[in-house]
Amino acid sequence: MTLSEIKNSLSTMDQVRFVLPNGERIPEHFHVTEVGTIEKHFIDCGGTVRNENVVNFQLWYSDDHDHRLSAVKLRSIIELSERTLGLEDHEIEVEYQSDTIGKYGLRFNGEAFELTEKQTDCLARDKCGVPEEKPRVSLASLDANNNCEPGSGCC
């Protein structure tokens, strides 16, 4: 989800809700303690220099159970951040602490924002020797007319 997409989604809501990947709701008295941009400038294992930019939201909650962040207020925080920091319309990454600080993607399900799991990956599979995954074919789907030829990838 990008910055413009969250702003559009906020226009359809009154109260903001976030849900963890396991379906558990983040307590309703959460705060958005940071909105910013994170730039990652790195070299992958194949020697390619890369740049990644994300808009970062940090969610946190404390013992002030009366706190509620409205959609209008969150949108105004985002717009202030855009003006002040010059944020661009990048993907959003959410930081949230349970046992440790986790980084999540974000999507909107029509009622709440869902934190989505992020995974690492090799960005240079062709250069570092990671074999391509072969297509999987169900042997049960083969009939008498289907032959499994050497090199066809079916077995």
C-alpha cells in the first residue's frame, strides 16, 4: 500500500484500526509515533547497487486507554509529514513492537489496515547459484496421452 492509497482509504473511515497478520487487533489506543522515510542504499550478492525507499509508520501504545486516533487526524499527520519532510508516494512499511520491533507491509481490507508479513529474498539468483524452482506437476493429472519427456520439467 502506498501513501496515496492509505490517504484514500482513510477517507472512507471514521476510526482507524490495525490488525496483525495473526488476526489480532492492535489495541485501539495506539499512537502513530513516527511518520518518515527510510532509504536503503545497498549492494546485493550479485554486485548490483540498489536503492529502496519506503514511507515508515511506527505504531505504539501505552496505558492511556482513552486515546483514539481518528481517520481525519491520521490523514492530517500524513499530510503534515508530506509537506514538512517532502515524502513521496512510496510503499508503506509499518514498525510495531511485540517481542521485538517487527517490520510489516500494509493493506486495507475495507474495514481495517492489515499488517502483512515481509520476507527476505535473494535479488541476484542468477548470479549467486540459487537454482530456479521447477514447476510442479501433479502425477495424478497425467493420463495415458501425456508423456513425461526428459527435460520437460514434469518430473
